[in-house]
Amino acid sequence: GAFFSYQFFCLFFALMAGGLCWREPAAAGSGIPEIKAFLNGVNLSYVVRMPVLVAKVLGMCFSCSAGLPLGKEGPMIHAGSIIGGAVSQGNTISFGFDTSWNIFQDLRNDHTKRDYITFGAAAGVAAAFKAPIGGILLTLEEGASFWSNSVTFRSFICAVITQLTINLLFPKDSVSSSGMFAFGLFENFYDGKSNYSIYELPIFAAIGCAGGALGALFNYFNKLMTLYRKKHLNAYKWKRMVELCSITLMMSFISFILPLCWQVCTPIPEVDTFTTQQEEELLLKLVQFQCEPGYYNQLASLYFTSGDTAMRQLYHFRENDGYGLSSFTTGPLILFFIPYFLLASITSGVMAPAGLFVPTFLSGAALGRLIGHWLNTLFPGYVADSGTYALIGAAAILGGVARMTIAGCVIVLEACGNLTYLLPLMLTFAVARYAGNAINEPMYDMQIHLKEMPFLEGSLHSLGLLNYQPISKIMATGVVTLNEIEKVKRVMEVLSTTSHNGFPVVGRDGRLRGLILRKTLCGLLKYKAYSTPISATKNADGGIPLAQAATFFFDTLEKHYPNYPDVRAIKLIDKEMNFWLDMRAHMDPSPPTLNEATSLRRGYNLFRTMGFRHLVVVDGNLFVVGIITRSDMNEHRLEHFWHSEKEQMQKEMTIDTLPTAIAYEVKQNVLPEFRSRRSGSVASNTTADTIETDIDLEILINDLEVSDSPNLKLRKKIAS
């Protein structure tokens, strides 16, 4: 009866979490890959909506109660990001709350919204780990793609307020050494000396290497499961729900049967002068399960408690110098680590809010505790306590899965409250990252690529000759352009038959004049900013004089951000279709452009550093020949293109044929005349600032000597 009751409640809580994610699919998972992509510039506004926040928080409570190998820290980062995004907007369409546009008009834009989501993410980490500085560093290292001093300061203020709020809500924890830190306080056993010796650093490095390899294995299993979901499950929500129930039943079966089969009962340690207060508190949380009073089941104490409690037990039950060797022995640690690690790797990605920090910390703590137990059994008194090795193991698995270095090190330091662990943690995270990167991608980067988000890395990796190929190799051709003055009928046809977000605007000669966005066109159509003919008489060149349309200002067109008018909701009568739309006052007259001969690497760097979403490609005469978007610059797409076209590119590596060179006779009187002007009028009419210029006038003279253009006199005048 107890077994079926346990499975029933686990399944019930899992169904509740899955039902919330059925209603809001964006609430599933940790949300960190989506937030990371959003901060990179990918338009994923659906992941920062208030209904997603409600489903995320409630679903996180249910999924953690279901006994699944997941944690709340990742979803808390997502929840903090949603709150930050909502604060910047001052409204929520879902709940019908809206403030005055005049109050928040400077905040309702993509740039400011990204900054506020960054602040929210930092606050989420600070709340999850009680690590305000780690929260700032995590958003810097793993989250934000665009950083500045103002973002640093504001993130710091958010983290400070978060920590202050936690201390006010939980005053006992704020003054308790064990409650102040997320992992509990790691105390030094030897009167101010560190708990480890310097000769143990190679052992910590070896644990880091093993953690990097195991983290890569974790990511590999998760990738296989994600590809399976993508191919067979994602199209049907009921299949995702069946998958969630299956994993829940599997985890509940293992977590009940293994402790039931483990018949060894361990005496509960007696409280003595060496027992700390937090150890006394942890003794009360040991699970008796099938044991007599005064004894506890080691496996049940790991499986039937929360992840935070299990971690603290592995960290703080003292085992050193031959003391406490029976707290957690080899058998229970192995029987916990292997099933928990494997199930955690496939649980990430189910249709429920699920974080990765607790599974990686807990499985790593079990591995580290196992290694520490072996070393303390073989070399009592010569190695650090098993709790120290549990902390190093947790850092190793986290570094191997997420590949964090600075942020991970600071978060663990703030969570354990002992600065003497700085060097071992730095070494462990560095080795784990290096070992993991030698095998495969970090978890969050892998998820971004599997979800096909057009994420742009900080710099383009080396792709051989492709880096130096012209941008025309990958640009999209057949660009849909609009004229400066366009008929409403054609504008409606273009908006209805395409999904493009931006359209180059050209003049009568076909040359680029500007760029106009879909949201602007839809706004003009919604507010009927038409131009009508003044008369039926045409000009001599065939043009039709138009009356000036009503002018709509920025606040009118942008106050609907981010829910701009949709072309499908715009209804026009036949008469309006024959009116005209004047785009000159509403387009961007100087859009970012690239010449078709620009190298791919330079185009990528420009796209990434400036945060563009469109780059118009023109030829030497400013005729539009193509357009580049984020999807075209995606590194995985470029890598696939390079592997498929590499051989052909190598064959085509020839020097472009240049026009025939033409030389002209040097005009002998140019140099004396120029020098006389330089010593006369130029020197007498220039200020000290212009005299100290870096321009070499001799180069300008040589340029004039080999030129025979009609503008020679004008160029002489400019040089003089």
C-alpha cells in the first residue's frame, strides 16, 4: 500500500505540473536557453509573458514535489527574468493591466527590455542560491550578450535588494550560520587552517577532469533524448504528457525499491562535543525507513528527502581522521549516484519546469563523497574530510555540464561560506570546463542549437576559407522591395504573402533609399495614413501629385509594443486599396548596409557587435542585391554550408579579373603650384588644430598626379 500511495502522489504532482505546461508550453524546462537567446537578440517575447510566470512558479512547486531529479534554481532565473521584463513594460495584456504610455514610453523597446530581463535574471540567481554576486556574474558570463557599466550597477542594486528581501522574510536564516548559506556553512576543523592540504590539489584536478567527462556524457544523453522528443513527441502534447508520467513512475519505482532492498541499518550518530548545530539539525532529517528506532536507512535518507537536504547531508556529516566513516558508505552512494545521474540526464526537457543545478550538484556531491570516503578509509588523517570532496565533486559535475567558470566558482563560494575553498574550486571548474569542451558543447548552448534559435556567438569560429568569402555567398536573394511612394494594394499584398520583418525602400532609379519595418507599415495602414491624388492631372513626367498624409508620431506607432497590429486584423475597402502610402517620413533613411564583396567574417562581427536584425546588401551602385538576417549568420548553418561547399570554394580560389590599368603622364606644374598654395593661403588660413593633422599631403599630391577625372580641379581645391 505504501508503494502505490507513493507512486500515486508522485504521479499526481507530475500531472499537475504537466497540465500547467500544457497550457503554457514556454513554462517547461529551465528557461535559461530561451532567456539566453532572448538577451542575444532573438525575438522570443512569448517566453517573458506573465501567464508563463504563473505556470512556471506553480509548476515548479508541483514538479519538485513529484520526486523528479530536477531543481528550482533554473526556473527561478526564468521567473526573475519575466518579472524584470514586466516591470520595464508597466503593463500586461494577459491580465488587462496597463499604465500610462507617457510614464513608460522610454522603457517600452527591445533594448531596455533586454536590460531589465538581465536585472531579473541576476535577482533570480541571488534568490535561488543566496548568492548576489554570483547572480551578477552568471548573467554576465552565461546570459547577457550586451553588457555595460550601467547594466552592471543596476544588476548589483537588484541583487542587493533581493538579498535584503530574503533576510527580511527569513530573519532566522539571516543570523544563523547554517541558514545564511544555501549549502550550509563549511567550517574549518583545524582552528583557522583549511580543511585540505596543498598536495590534494592534483586529486581535485582529477575530480574536475572526471566531472568534465561525466558532464559531457550527461549532455550527450540529453541530446539523444532531445532529438527523440523532437522527432517523435513534440508534435503531440499528449505524447509529452505520457513521457512525463513514464519518467515519474520510473523515478518513483527506483527511489522506493532501492531503499527497500537496502536492508543495512546504520546507527544514528550520537551528539557529542564535536557535533555542530547544523549537524544536529541534519540528524533529525535522517529517514528511518524499515529500520528500528535509533537507526536510519542511508539510501532512503538520500532518495526520500529534498535535494537541498540530501546535499547538506553529503556535505556536512563529518567523515575525517577515522571519524564518521559509516555515515554514507560505498554501496548507497553508488546506488544513488548512477540511477539519479542517468535519470536526471533524460528528465531535463520534459513537459514540466525543471532546473539542472540541483541534479548536477546532488549527483556531483554523491560522487565526491564516494571518492572522499575511499580516501578517508585508505589514508585517514592525511586527506580532507568527505564533505570537502563532496563540494569539489558538485563543482566538477556542474562545470562539466554547464561549463561555467567564474560564475560557478563564485556561486559555490557564496553558497558554502568558506573562502579557503577558492583555489580548489577555481582549479576544479577550469579543468572540468576544459575536459568537457574537448568532448562536446555546453548544455545550454546545445539546447539553443537543437531548438534552432539563431543565436550569435561572440566571435565567428574558424571555418577555413569561408571566413574570407564574400557575403554574397550566403545572402538571401530575390529581395522584396517597396517604392518610396507605394500603392496600398501592393503593400497589403506584400505584408500578406510574406513573413519578412523589414523591407528595403528604393527610389525610381532602383537605388536604395531606406528600410521600413513591418510593424511601421501595419501601423500606417491601421491609422489610415494614406495619400490621395490632388487632381486627376498628371505631371509632365507622368507623376501624380499627392496630398500630404496625416503625420503619425513615434508614440502613436510604438505605444502598442510589443503587440503591434497584425496585417490579418486590418480590413480595408476597395476604395482604400487605390490610395498611396508615403514611406519617406517613416522609413530609416540610413539603414545598415554591406557591399556584396564584404567578407563573411566582417559581416558577422558587424551583425553581432551592433545587434542588427537586418543588413541590406548592395552593389557598388547602391542597387539592392540581397539581405542578411540572423538566420543566415547562424554558426551551425555556416558550418553546414562550409562542409558542403568546401571543395568547390577551394577550386574557385582565383584572383578577380580587374579592368585594364591606364597610366597618364604626370603634369609637371601640379607639385610647385600645390606647394605654393600650401605655404601661402593654406598655412595662413588654418588654425593650430588643422596644421597638426595626420594627413600626408604628399600622398594627396601623388593621388592628384595619377588622376585625370573631370573632378580634378575640385580635388585640387580640397587638397589645398
